[in-house]
Amino acid sequence: SAVISQKPSRDICQRGTSLTIQCQVDSQVTMMFWYRQQPGQSLTLIATANQGSEATYESGFVIDKFPISRPNLTFSTLTVSNMSPEDSSIYLCSVPGGGSSYNEQFFGPGTRLTVL
Amino acid sequence: QKEVEQNSGPLSVPEGAIASLNCTYSDRGSQSFFWYRQYSGKSPELIMFIYSNGDKEDGRFTAQLNKASQYVSLLIRDSQPSDSATYLCAVVSGTYKYIFGTGTRLKVLA
């Protein structure tokens, strides 16, 4: 499986500010995914980031709040904009497993965000 | 609304016992089924996937799928304290369209 890193690993931010989270993969992947895991909850897909095209957002998530960049096949960023305490979550990027038709995904270590 | 249901637990089992984790899903068109383990403060780690009816074994882990009943389970044999974690069931409908359950917290008692 790919080696995935995220920066920052954690941050504490003030409400109304924005934070950009980076996700780096050690191999080229067509799709990258961004998830949110709120405290005590499961994972919810925010959007799918494809290189060379606009990200595809899931219901309940909008580009103005969670802009995503995908400048190349190994890197993506997710920005959490105009943050409120409700945005306090773990944000995870994931990538598909290589060479498989069974849709498995592998997750980065996550970014733990606390908004005060 | 496509749903994946899991008992939140905690499920407590003694060391050496079999832990049985269950998951039901609502979308009959679901194609692939995954079990992830998540330790506290860590990201999910893929344990197993299954896509056809029946059992699939990998070491101490066995995944079981029954599409007619829309039911998938994970058995952990010879449970160890290091197996204590939250186990997430994920169901895929369409390419990489994951829907996660809320997870079952497993506690293996030494």
C-alpha cells in the first residue's frame, strides 16, 4: 500500500480563521479522498479530489467551506474555511489501493483540528 | 439514504476468546465490504475485505458475508488485548463510494 503523510498532524485554531491540510502520497494516484471524523463518530466523505479537474463534493459539503486543490498525482490540500467549533474533527485523506478491483482504500495518519 | 449499522459496544471478551463483530447495510447494490481497525487517536487500518457470499479467512480474522440478509461480520479468534480497538465496517456502492458504520468498540480483557 502507498505511504501517506499529512501536515499538520494537529492544530488548535481560532474561530473565523482557515486551515490548510496537506496530504502527500509516495506514488501517483488518480483519486484522493478527504474524510471527516467528528468526535465519537464514524468517517464521512467530504469530497473526491481528481487531478486536473474540480473536486466532487458529497451532499452537505460545499467548495466555499472546504476548497480542495489537486495540483499533481501525489499531492492534495483541503482547506477548512471560516472555522467554527463544529469543525473540530479529525480530517483524513485516503487513496485507493493499487492494482486491485475491490475498491480498498488506505488512510493517512489524519489531522486533528480543534477550533476554539 | 444508504446506511451501515453497527452496535457501538463496547463488546468485552476475555483474552483467547472469539470476538464476533456484526454489521448490516441497507443498499442491496453494495459490492464490496471492508473491515477497518482504528486504535484511539489513530487512523483506520484495513484488516480485511470481502466481496462474495461466504467466509474469507486471514490469520486470526474471518469475514463473513450474506448478501441476502445484507449482513457482514468479522470474527477474531484467540483475541488478544492488542485487538482492543474500534472496528469500522465500510460498504462500497459504486467505485470507491464508501459508507462507514459508526464502529464497534472491542475490549479484550487480559
